[in-house]
Amino acid sequence: MIVEIAPSVSIAVIVQKLKSHSSMELKRKFKYIREMDGGCGIWSVGYFVSSIGLNEKMIAKYVARQDKHDRPRNASFEFS
């Protein structure tokens, strides 16, 4: 995900809001996520942030292709 924020905005606040809102939306949309949560939350505690300089196009290309790169090739998933 590439996010552009003003220098005056706290990165920690943005990450907290992204995690909070996406968690609520995913739980609303998917019953199995609501059931597996158990009150612990669905995201890990930490996060990684890096600024983009001269390689913005390369990073945007990487992010755009990430779903293809991370998608399992020979796996099946079952949720109960």
C-alpha cells in the first residue's frame, strides 16, 4: 500500500486508523474473520514504514503486482 500523508500527520495515527477501519470492515463482511478474532484483533501489533524517494515508480509497480507474487500457487484453503 502506498499512502501519501502530510508531514504534520503522525504515521502511527494513520496506521492505527488503517488497521482499525480495515479490521471493522473485514469483520463486517466476513463471518469467519469475526469468529476467528477472539478479541485479540486480526492485525499484528507492529508495522513497517518507509519513505519513498527516487524509486517511487518501482515501488508502485511492486505494490501493484504484490497480489500475484503472494498468491499461493498450489494451496487450498478451508474455513470452518
